[in-house]
Amino acid sequence: QKLEWAKLVNEKTVTNDQHHVELAANIGTPNDVKGVLENGAEGIGLYRTEFLYMGRSDFPSEEEQYNAYKTVLESMEGKPVVVRTLDIGGDKELSYLSLPHELNPFLGFRAIRLCLEETAIFRTQLRALLRASKFGNLKIMFPMIATLDEFRQAKAILLEEKGKLVNEGIEVLEKIEIGIMVEIPSTAIMANVFAKEVDFFSIGTNDLIQYTMAADRMNEKVSYLYQPYNPAILRLVDMVIKAAHGENKWVGMCGEMAGDEIAIPLLLGLGLDEFSMSATSILPARSQLKQLTKTEAKTLAQKALLMNTAEEVMTLVKEVF
Ligand code: PEP
Ligand code: MG
């Protein structure tokens, strides 16, 4: 099987009935890019930049960030690289940034919420990203967007920094796609509204499942509620994909679900354009997708949307494939 997978490294991901989907990788640091290329990813669908900020005693400087982003963009040689802006808070803390103690950190002051208030931190990161943009195919993504206003504010700050750099005579890639993570139910439900203003969506199922099922993703006692195949989750994913396509925008998924072999036929059938996963899952997923047909996957997904439980969906997928 390993040998069969190895043959797929330089191939595109095409289903048995000739539909192309993009298989991308999730990374945490520039060191991860080697594995991404070795496993034949068509791009990076999620660069979790918070790792640049963690395990140290002060914020990374603009220069340090610029170098990290530039390295990743250059190594990917023009393939798309989706960089997510700082997603700190929740379970991820910084020793040098004292935040108020919270009863519900996952529902608290984190990610874009923090960046929109601590704008100096946000602006430094955006400047580093914009300066690095000319070295590749950069797309910028905001995490934990819950309202349209948050997206508009974040985008306005980004465009402001871009304008400043241009005035300073610094070269910035003209066309940078700006997208959001869909990981909060309000945003999934309002996806048709967001789709008019964003360039793309990436569905973050790790958090979307946590918030939809009201089950802490770190708490083993409630881990039985972490149900990617629950029709409630599938319906949200379906809404987001339909909303994106209605405005001719692309939609990816960068939560764990995207690399799950039971979920893959369902996501193909719902029309997902990009699957972003850990590098080691890429070749198995490509091999699986080559054997599937989009037509059959569509029929399967339509049935799954009408099922009653996650169990029923799982049984259905296993029966068909
Ligand atoms: C997600 O929530 O699905 C996601 C990809 O982001 P993270 O796991 O970093 O919260
Ligand atoms: Mg998340």
C-alpha cells in the first residue's frame, strides 16, 4: 500500500469520474513544509501561526515573522498557502501575555476577538504577511469569526496596513485572497451573507463540532459528543458549501474531519473544493478519492443529510464504500 501511495506524490487529485479536488496540508512551522512536499500536497490549507508565538518569552518581531512566512511561501513555489492569523487564547496561552482568568476560555477572549482589541499585535503580523506576500501565492484567513462586523473590521485593518506599505514603497502582492474560518455556528448559518464579502471559506470542524454540540473538545467525559458524522454537522457543512458556490467562492475544510476516510466521500458529495489535513493523510486520501465517483458521492451525501443519527450515517458510508 505504501508503494502504491508513493506513486501518487506528483499526481493531481482526480476522482474516478474526473472531478478535481485540492488536497492541501496543515502546518504549524516552516519545518513542516518538507513533509508537505514529500507527501505531494497541492498547497497549504492551514498554517497555524500561533506556534511562532508559543514556547518563548516575548512576541516574535515583525522581521522574525516575515522570515518564517517568506520561507514557507518560497518553499511552496507558487502553490497556494493559506495563512491563518493568530489564534491564541482558549487552550493556547502565551506566558508573556497576561489575559484575564476566564470561566469558559473556549467561549472567551481569543483569536480574532483578541486581535481586534490588541491591534498592535495584529498589525505587526499583518505587515509581516503583506511584506512576505510577493514570494508566493499567499491567502490570508481570519480565525473564529462570529459576525460580519468582525470580518469587516479585520479586513479594514489589513487593507490599512497594505496601504501604508504601498505608500512606503514596499512591494505587496496585488491580489491576496482574504477568507475566514467557519468554525462558529452563527457564521455557518449566515454563510450566504459572508459569501458575498469573503474570497473563500475554510470550515474548521474541530471547533465547529465543539460549538454545535456544546461539548468541550478537550474534555474526555463528553468526547462521545464529538460527532463529525452527526447530520447536524453535515447540514451545516452543506449550507456553507452551497452558500460559497452561490457566490462563486471556493470552500475548503481544515479541521480533522477533512482527512477522515468515512467523511471524505460525504464531503466530496457535498461539493467541498479543498481538503486540508495532516501531511501524512494526503496520499491515503488521494488514493481513496481516485476510486470514488462524485456522482455516487452526491447520492450518498443527499441520503446522509436525511438520516437521524451519526451512527446511521457511519453505517451508510461503510455499506456503500
Ligand atoms: C478547527 O477548529 O477545526 C481548526 C482547524 O482550528 P484549530 O484546530 O487550530 O482550532
Ligand atoms: Mg479552530
